[in-house]
Amino acid sequence: MILIKDKMTLKLQAEKINWLKMYISNNADDFIGEYILNGDYLKEELDVLKDYALSCPVGDKFLALKQFIIFKVYNKFNDVLYNY
């Protein structure tokens, strides 16, 4: 997440809930990945993660990382509590 934190922060929407699905895998020199923020496929962020994945020495092993994150915006001036 630190690799893409600044780029991701700029793309978060002013919605109550934002979501991120991220998957990268590396097997020798083969890379598979996706980076989806609120339903939008973001290639620039995926390229950063691809460079990171390909820099990890895996040999003949398989390396994978999958995350699904939900960001809930909290406004301290809201006096209404939302229950989901």
C-alpha cells in the first residue's frame, strides 16, 4: 500500500464508502495482476505493483498478494449515525 498511497489518496471519491481490490502474482517472470478502485481498473498503479512483484526473487516458487479493502469516510460533523 505504501508504494501507491499518494496516487490512491488522490483518487478516493467523496463517497461514504470506497473500495479497493488488488491482486498481484509472480511466478518466475510471469506476472498477473489487477488493481481496481471503485470499479475502475487503474493501470498506472498496477504498473507500480508489477515492478515491485517482478523485483522479488521467487525462483521457481509462486508469490501472490490479494487484498480487498473498504474505506469508510467519517465526518465528525455528521450527527447522524449510519448502521450498515
